[in-house]
Amino acid sequence: DTAVSQTPKYLVTQMGNDKSIKCEQNLGHDTMYWYKQDSKKFLKIMFSYNNKELIINETVPNRFSPKSPDKAHLNLHINSLELGDSAVYFCASSQVTSYGYTFGSGTRLTVV
Amino acid sequence: QKEVEQNSGPLSVPEGAIASLNCTYSDRVSQSFFWYRQYSGKSPELIMSIYSNGDKEDGRFTAQLNKASQYVSLLIRDSQPSDSATYLCASNTGTASKLTFGTGTRLQVTL
């Protein structure tokens, strides 16, 4: 069974569209994250939820809106997509940050 | 200044040699340190964590931490072609905080 699963794996869309990425974890972890990895492999945190509560909200455009219906799910909705949004988006979860994260397989978003 | 810095590489080592990957961090309150391996097109995979000064060994991998120098390293003994990947260093400042990642070092193990 996949521990952290993300859908879709690939997403190609036109500028201006709205899209969502879904993430689910079956590890029983309390905390989930969204990270963006750019073309230079730099992983930058976007959001973090602990047991459905938003605890980290980095400097991210308002076009990005996370939602956590329960502690096993964290979704990311992106409005008015721009070319610069093209990247790989990783979902991750942890029970305690000091134990590290488990990452999902990533969603490669390409905006054309 | 980036919080976690790594040389982007590529670091090229022959098969069977020791690969040495280095990482420095700027936040003195950093408590936990991690090494992730990321194959091309795949997600990061945790391979080592270290919390105290000194060395920690796990199979062919040894993590080293020097908090006074704000330095973390990963040694890979008997390097194999399958070790060829990008290695990401990460740190956090507390149990409830985020992981901050470096930009990664690309390792190439040559035959």
C-alpha cells in the first residue's frame, strides 16, 4: 500500500486555468505538507497542516489555496495558473518533524 | 544567504570509492538533520537522520554532524552505480517546525 499518494502524477494545462492536486496518507501522521520543487531541484515549503489546522503558510501567492478535510488528506487548489507555476509539487507527511518526512510521488505541473 | 547550502556538483566518484557529500547550515538553533536521496523523476527518500554531534553509521552510509562548525556530511562507502542520484540535506529547528532543504548535490558513480 502506498503510504503517501498524490494525484494526478502529471498535469498539463493552459495559462489561466484552475487545477487541483490531491494527497492522501495512510501512515496515521498528524502533519502534512506541500512543497514545490523547481527546475534546479530546490524544495521549498508552501504550506503545512497539523490535524486539519494550517500551521505554516509561507509567502505563496493567494492563487494557491490548500484544504485539509481531515488529517489524512491535504489538497492544493491553484487558480489562474501562470507559466511560473510549472514545477513538481510534493506532498509529504510526518508524525514528528524531527523524524523526517515521507514524501508522495509528486505531481509534475506544466503550464503552457 | 541560503539556510542550508550544498555544492550542486556533479560529484563524480569511481565505483568502490568513498563519496563524501557536505552541507552547511546557517541557523544555530537547528536540531535535527537529514539526508534524502532523490533519483531523477522520483520523490526524495530519507536515508539518514542525525541529531547529536559525531558519527552515525547505517550500512554503507555514515552521517557526521559538527554543530560548532554548523556542518553535516554524508559518507557513502563502496559507492555503487545505483548510488547515482541527487542527495538533499535538510534541517529543522524543532519538533513542530518545517524541514529546510539545500539545493542538493548530484552524485555520479562511474564504472
